[in-house]
Amino acid sequence: MATHDDVDAALNEYRNGLYLILRQAAAAWDVSKPTLAHRNKGCQNRYSINQDQQKLLSSEEKVLVNHVRDQTQAGYPPSVSAVRMMANILLERRLSLGRGVDSAQIVWIHWFKKFAARHPDLKAIKIRSMETMRVKESSPACLGEWFEIAKEHLPGTPVYNIYNMDETGIMLGYLKTAKRVVTTDVPRPYQASPFTRESATILECISASGRAITPTIILKAKTHRNNWYPQGTTGPSTWNYATSLNGYTNNELGLFWLEKVFEPQTAPLANGQRRVLVSNRHGSHETADFLTFCFAHNIMLLRLPAHTSHLTQPLDVGCFSHIRREYREQVEWLCQGGADRIQETDVHRHL
């Protein structure tokens, strides 16, 4: 479907002499010839006529449309409510310079319908979960499509502004099944395992230039405990600790990491430039609050294809496998030395 920009482009090329008649320009840009003829006579489109009645400027709407297009191509199509929140961020920047806007100035629930009508290349649809679609994402065609998208968005971004983040879980005291040396009179040998099925999650982030952000450790607990830090360390000033009821990340912790860890440690180096954050398709990376914060702070999310982290996730392929192997070896030595339990205080020491 032709857009207002298409009509403007066809009209400009006709007036610049690229086409001899309007019909040729209309056919080249797939726009209506009567519409192009009216515009050539000086008539304005409805979008320009009603500009004074719209809350967003045309330049602001273009920023919003481009952002939606980029996020859709990267695998993060925003919800209607997220688009409204982004529109209100643009309004707040222009009208109050961050001091807040009143209820009469913000856009409301019916605003998106009129916004989409002005931009027919946008539409609201229901997205099916990639997990239920069971697509073979590891095929060369799917991976090639993703890398084409990456090639479109990554050029021009300095390597120090391209980041990859991922999570991995560890079992406290987990011992991997392996060959052991035993006496021949033991019919079925077992080994003691100093763990109670408790898990912890590690959030890591590293830039393409090799700069690592301080890790975040999520432990299973209701409250934060100071005795988690070994003696001689400064705790949160070196590593970041958080808690959840199961030791896994969630929507709140994902937003906490983005606001309190990633942003403070990367914004000064970016100095206002766009940052690209490559991540997997975990639900905590696509909440409205997470996406809105990225939009407000010029962070471009680049989502890896589903079911391909064993191939495409740099941290998973090159970092976490080594961390888990080294951690298991540390735990095994503790077990051989008589340790009967791995506690939260040991995580910092043996990772």
C-alpha cells in the first residue's frame, strides 16, 4: 500500500524531470494517478491539513515508525500499548523537557487507530509464540535471513556499542557424572553430591570490543543477605546480586539489570550514540517496560532466532560452557575435601 512518503517521492521525481508524464511516476511508485495529479496542483494531503490537530509532529511520527520497523525486523514487534508509551515519551521530551505532561496532552487508547491510518504500512496483528510454531530455526535459510537483518543494523555502530547479554543457570554443588577410580569390590559405586537442587542464575554482558560488564548473580532467597560476599570483597560494588523465589530471572529482574547495571555502565562510553543489545527471546527481554526503556535511551534490541542459542548466542557458545565446566571442577574438589554443602557464600568464590 502506497504511503504519503511514496506520493511525495513520485511527485519530486516527476518535477525533477525523471518522468515525462504523471502516469509514469504513479506507476513507478505504485500510487494513485488522481492523487498524484491533485498533489501536483498544490492540494495538501489530509495528513498535512490535520497536522495542527495531531499531538505528534510529523518528524516525531517518522521516528516512531522507523523504530517500530527496526524492532519488527529484529524480532521485537512492540505492542500497541508500548507504541503509545513511546509516543508519550516523545511528547514529554518536546513539551516539558522531562518534567511530565498532564493528562490532556498525552495520547490515549484510540490514538493508535488514527496513527496507523496515517501510516498504512503499519498494522496491529496477533503474534503467535515462536515456541508453539515449532519452526526449524536452525536451517540455513532462517539463519541467513537473521544475518541479513544484522548486516542492515550493525554497520556504522562502533564495536564498543554492540553488546551481547545472556543468562545461564548453575546448580549449587552439582557434580557431573564421570568416570571415577574405585575398588573392584564395590558393586555399584555412588558419590556424595553436596547439593539440594538449588540453582543460581548468572547474567553476563560483553561488548564486541571485549569489554565485560560486571556480572549479576541471582540467588534463591526472599531477601538480600550481606554474608553472601566473601571477606576481602566489596560485594555489590564489584558484582551485582539479586534474589528471586526460584533462583531464576524474571521480568522485574530483567528490567533491574537493564536500568541499574547495563545503562550506568554503558551510557557514559556511548555518549548519546545508539547502542545495540543482542539477546535471546526470553520473556523478560520483551516486556513493555523493558522495550520502553530501550526506546527512551537509544538502545536497539537485536533478537536472536529462537531455538538457535547453541549456534548463534556468543556467550552461550564461547563463555558459559567454560564457566560451567570450571565451576563443576571447583565443586568436585570441595566434595573430595569433605564439603557436604555448597552455600550461596561459595558462589562468588568459585565462579
